[in-house]
Amino acid sequence: MEINRKEIKLAPSLMGMDYPEAIIAPLGDLQYGAMGADLDKFKRHVDWCMEHNAYFIGMGDMVDVASPSGRMKIVNAGFYESIIGALEDHAEQAMNVVLDVLKGTEERWLGMHRGHHYWDFGTDIDRNHQTTDTLMAAALNTPYLDWSALTLLTFDSSGQECQIHSTHGSGSSVTMSGPLLKLEKRSITFPEVDIFLEGHCARKAGYPKDALVTRNGQLYSKRRIFALTGGFAKGYLVGKTTYVEDALMTPLNLGAPLIFVRPVDAEGRLDLNLSL
């Protein structure tokens, strides 16, 4: 697990609240390169976030050039270098399309996770052991968070801290609630974390849940946010068959959640809100 520290700036509340805020925008599961990736919606979401001073955290699967099983099949197939080179060119082109959309966001990233879907440039002598995920993190001037990370946020002119546990995630569920229940159980492992984020299932869902804590002999409510970070890949297309339709999976609403973080007093209380 990675430990990531970042100081961020607060801005006036978008909703007119009394306290300044930071907007955290988890972003992933675009799966560009596969049928159904909605690059236009992705770009509109990124533009809105930039207009409102949001901070991004990459949740993985930005491109969809090879799944884990696909990468293993390619390795076992023993393709000629010319074929591997053509696949690498395709992966690089897909990555550059996404990076072009993200141009100008470089100073607004908390980090970039590894997903399931990426290309490993292990056969490229100039980029040995680099992947589309590590290269995107470098291009965006942000830490590579690998599979899971604990991000410790501090705020300008404030000694308060907000802890985020994030991971691309794994597993599946037929219902919306299944992945959320798994995410909520993680709060037992990380009792001090304020925000839990998970991608992979492409669901845009979440809720706040309060816990009771004591400080200086007083009882306080500590709000925690549990969020599945959505996605931008359409599952059903007229005239075409995606892997979602082929497996008769449930269609999901596209987009990504936003988390609003407001330090509200010197004792360390955070006002947290989730927008879907």
C-alpha cells in the first residue's frame, strides 16, 4: 500500500456554505480503446471539475488495451516483435488520446492508481517495466499509487487532516449494494479514514455514515464517506454488442461522484458531503 501526502488549497463553497471547501473528484474506468467508451462525457466532466477547482484521483482502467487474462494470452502466444510493436503503438495512441483530454490538469492530481486494464511496455527497451498507468501518472506529474493507497490531505493555513483510502478494487456483484457493503467493511481495518473510494465495478453510488468519537472528554460525530467511483463506458449500444450486453450485465449510470471536504473547526471536524 502506498502512503501519499498532499497539501491542497481550499476555495469558496460551491453551494454557499459558510466554510471553504475542497472538491475531490475520483476519475477512472473510462476504458478508452474498448467499444462504448464515452470520451465526450468524460471530457465534459473533467472540464466542469477544472472550472470548480476540483482535485482528481485516478482510479484505474483509463484505457482498455488488455485485461489481465488478455495480457497473459499475449505473453503465452509468443508473437513476433512486429505484432507486439503494433499492439504497443495502439496502446500508446489510446493513452495519448486520454492524456490530450487531461491536458492542463497536471497540478490538480492527488495520484493515479493501477487498474486491471492497461498495457505493459515490458518489451520496449526504452520503457522497460513501464505501463500505461505509470506513464500517465508521470505525464500528469502525480504520484503512482499502484493498487491501493492512503492519502493524507492537509489544507492551506489549517492543521486539519483528511484521510482517503482508495483502490481500483476487484470482484463483482449483481446488486448496487454488494460492493458498497464490502467497502464499508474496510472501515474496520482503517478506523481513522474519512473517505473510502473504490472503482472497477463502474457503479456510481455511495453514502455518508457517521461514527461517534470523543475528543477532550466530549462526544462528536465523525462523518465518513463510502463511494464507488463510477465509469464512462456504455454497456449497451444500438447495432453493436459490447461485452456488457454479451454477458447480459446490468446497465449502469455513467459519470463519477464528487466529494466535498470542509474543515469546520480547530478541533479537527470535517464536514463531508457526497454528490452523485
